[in-house]
Amino acid sequence: MKRTEIKTLLKSVEVGSKVNVKGWVRTKRGSKNVAFIALNDGSVIHNVQIVVDFEKIKPEALAQVNTGASISVDGEVVASQGSGQKVEVIAEKLEVLGAADPEKYPLQPKKHSLEFLREIAHLRFRSSTFGAITRIRHSMIYAVHKFFTEEGFYNIHTPIITGSDAEGAGEMFRVSTFEPGNPPRNEEGEIDWKQDFFARETNLTVSGQLEVETACLAMGKVYTFGPTFRAENSNTTRHLAEFWMIEPEVAFADLEEDMELAEKFIKYLLQYALNHNMDDLEFLSKRLQEAEKGKKADERSMELIEKLRFVLDNNFEHITYTEAIQILRNSKPNKKKRFQYVIDGWGADLQSEHERFLVEKHFKKPVILTDYPKDIKAFYMKQNEDGKTVRAMDVLFPQIGEIIGGSQREESLEKLTTRMKEMNIPEEDMWWYLDTRRYGSVVHSGFGLGFERLMLFVTGMGNIRDVIPFPRAPQSAEF
């Protein structure tokens, strides 16, 4: 008999049908005459209840049916006698596919901390929480590609190994085939990178933006969605050493069109989650409310589904960086020094606490900040006529702060090279990027969305290591 997924069974299989279901045992309980098995196959947050009547199946056949074991069940779909599910399966045949030692299996049917689940990342997919996150993550990946395809974009695979530092941060993972303790050196005693595999110093990319720009200036509308790497020694709930970035780039588009695209894009993703992952979102919402029971009302997070609809139901507020600084300087938290980073004046690099204040307290809607000081932004951003600011924009969300960062790019070769000199970026290393301004340069814009930051917002999780299957962080690369 062909297997029926539990998702399909619970949704559309009629009472009286004969089915085969396979999955992993979540729990087993019973009495002298009957046993009840909660079975899950990952297709849906809900389990299906398997009813084992000992008149049909001998009790000894259940000896290896413990939490974590995989089983196959043939049976009849019947109306459920208990609450919580409409149907259940009366087992007629049961086979253990893979046993699990009940004394050693680490994921027992009880509440486990997220910290513990990270220690068993190879098994945490079987937990209800991580199963829900995984299904939502898949939906968001699909929705990203669906949105850009519908909008006429082309997906570009940008390189993972690169010789450029798009952000100018310098905190990159080196790629080399040299022996660590004895690399070849030149006459000056420096490492001779010409003898390395790529004949130059190379790193894991921090962004695909510079490369995707080159495709934009031929294809019009493009995007890249790939892994990026930061060698920051940051052991926080918001940092990963390896994460995924979505970076669209649009030719003939200025900052206004860039902001329109960003708002349309993020709302599309949130609506897709609400349309296709409601069961998982409801589970995660209840989980979050349970976790925050002991907090004061004003310290609790916004209810998860309400938070997603909050973004969908509001037009984003547009303000300049200068206007934001004035609001923050005059705010009560700043005057009473409740901000960890007090805003003294223009030029400050805004922190998450400032961004959240603007969204959650002042405007009470998502905010797009524009026209940042050029000294705190990347070299490629379009310079405003005031000589002090650039055509940059950040999209700010409740409970998370910045979720998207983007800009209109500098299309002038002269202004771009001048800015590179000011920031000590060697022109000879970026000749190919400068060529895009030499030959048919046009106004163009783009932005970046950290996929895991989106996942934090959509799932309501508090630690970024819980929204990626195998997190990479300082001193953490076990799996």
C-alpha cells in the first residue's frame, strides 16, 4: 500500500479509508487492552493517533515502539473518539522500521530548553518547535523565489569565494590551500599569495551585492540568494558566522522605487506565511506566550500573528536620518538616559534600541529611514548634493529593528573613485566593478535582507541560532 502523508490524512482522507502511514513515535501510552501512539512524519505540526487494539495486534509487537522509533502502520481511518483531532487510525498491521533505545534517546516527550536542542542539532528537527520553524523556513525560501519570478527578476548565483570585501569590514574568513604553519613568503618576508590556489588572497563572501550589480547592469532586474560569512567574534542572539542573504538589484530605479520594492517584498513574504503556515504560526505563538508568562505586560512580545498583521496593515512611515535623530534626542528614554547608547547628536550610528523606539513607541508602525551620514555607510552608496549624506535606506520592524538595508548606488565613476580613495579601497582590486560605471552606467538601486533575521521576525524566536538548521558561531561548528 502506498504511504499517505499525515498532512494529507488529517486534511482530506475520508473515514473508512484504508491507509499506510509511516513516521516517528512521539509518545506511546496505553492500558491492558489498547495502546495509543502519537505519530509524526514531519509533514505537519500535528500528530496522528494510532490506536492499537491488542485483539488485532499482540502487545509484544509494541516492545520496540518507543519515543523516537520509526514505524509503519496499515489501518483504517475512523472518527476520533477523543478531542484534538477529527480522525485517527485503527492499526491492522504494525512494523518497526528503526528502533530507538528509550534509555538513550535524548529527545524524550517533555519540555526541552532551546539551548539543549542546539546541542542535539542533528535531532532537533524532530521537536515540534524546530519542525514548525523548518516548514516556515521552506515556505519563505519558496516565497522569495516566487515573488521575484512574478516580478520579472532573474536569479544570479554570485561567488562564495571572493577577492573583494563588499562591506569594507575586513572581518572575513580566509580561503587558502597553504599549510597554516609554513606558507611561502616573498623577498620582503610577506606571505606570497601568488603561489596560492587562486594566485591571490581570497575570502568567503560577506555579500553578493557587488557581483550581482554587474548582472543588473545588463539584465535589468536580478537577485541573489545565497550564503554569506562574517568572521565577527560576536556571541550574541543576533549574530551568525554563516547566514543567508537575499539581495535584489534593479537598473533604472532610484531610492524611491527601491523602497517601494522592499515594502512590497516583505509584505508578500508575511502574507505568504499567514496563508500557508497558520498551524505552525499558531503553535509558535502559543509557545511564545507560554515562555513569557512570567514577564510584565509591557515586557511581553506582541502576539506573533498580530505582529505579522501589524506590518501588513500599515503603510511604512518614511523619515530621514536627521528627523530620526531629532526625535530620539528629544525622547524621554534619551533624556533620562534609559537608552544604553545615548544619542548626543547627528552622526551617531543608530542601535536596535533606537530603531525599535521609533517603530514601537513613536510611530507605532514600520519605519523606513533614509539619507544617512555617508561616514557610517558603504562606499558604493549614492551621495546626496549636501556632501554629508547618502541615498541609503533601512527598513525598521517591531521587536527586531533593522530588517532590510539598501541604497541607490553611486553611478558616477568620478564620485565613486573619489569615495574609494577616501576609504582606502584599492582601485586596482575593484577594476571590474568600476568598469560598470565606465561603460553604460545607469541609475540603479538594491537592498539586502538577512534571511535569518526575517525568520526571527516570522517565527517569534529570540535567538538567531534557532532559525537555521546548523548554526555557525564562535567556537561552534560541530554538526
